[in-house]
Amino acid sequence: MDAKQHGLKEVDLGRSDVHETGLSVFKDRLGAVRSYLTYLRYPLDPPRLVVTSGTSWPQKLAPYIPDVLVAFGGRLLYRHFG
């Protein structure tokens, strides 16, 4: 059965990154109403490197990779594997 037949009147289109203008325009054309979210992160200090046996070097390096670089890598991989 269709959602409309069940009496549903709204569809949550989910969050969009502010830099994803194409996705935002697509959702706008579907009639979306924008609202902005503010994210707070805790702790503000980056995690300290803790060396334990059995930890691989990528796991040790991961907390120090800037968020911008992680996001770029995610978008790049998503195009090929998503």
C-alpha cells in the first residue's frame, strides 16, 4: 500500500551537508522546509595517542586526520563504492 493511502502527510528527507547544494536544491524542489542544526563536539581537545600492542598504525593515526580530509575521502569513496 502507498504511504498516502495510509494517511501519511509528511516525508522526512533527512539531513544534508550545507556544502551539498545539489542535494539541497533537489529536496527544495520536493517541497522540503529547511532548518539548521548546530553540532557541539565533546571533548574539544583531540584524543591523545595511546599506544597499545595489537593496534595497527592506521588506528593510531585516525584520530589525528582532519575532519575535512575524512569527509573528502568519504565522498570520493562513495562515488566508487556507494
